[in-house]
Amino acid sequence: MSTPHIAQKSPLVKKMPAGTYWWCACGLSTDQPFCDGSHKGSGIAPKKVELAEDQTVAWCGCKHSGNGGFCDGSHKDL
């Protein structure tokens, strides 16, 4: 699998406490936007995201963002 699966064509907006998260980059996780290990064998690894403070995050749901786990509007072109 060289291209990630599109989990959804919009961001997943969540209030997040400070901490370390593993964003699903393959689009196969059933726990979107976070990794549940479904990427194994896909060739696409999750991305580590560290939040220094509590914040509302627009997580990328289409898996095509050029901004890591954060939405950059790429879903509008899919």
C-alpha cells in the first residue's frame, strides 16, 4: 500500500489534553484519527504528535495533509 486510505474527507476536530499521540497515517485504523496498529504490513507508519498544551486540534482525516497529522485542507482536492 503506497497511498493511504482516505478515512474521511474532512478533519476530525477534537479537544486534546497535552501529551503524546500516534496519528494514523494509513487510514485503516478503526480508532480515527489515532493508530490502532492496523497499518501493519501496509508500509505506512503512524506519525508521533506531541502537544505541549491542551488545545483543540483539527486532525487530518484524509491522510493526505502536508502538515503531518494536522489538517491543511488537502481533503478539498481529493
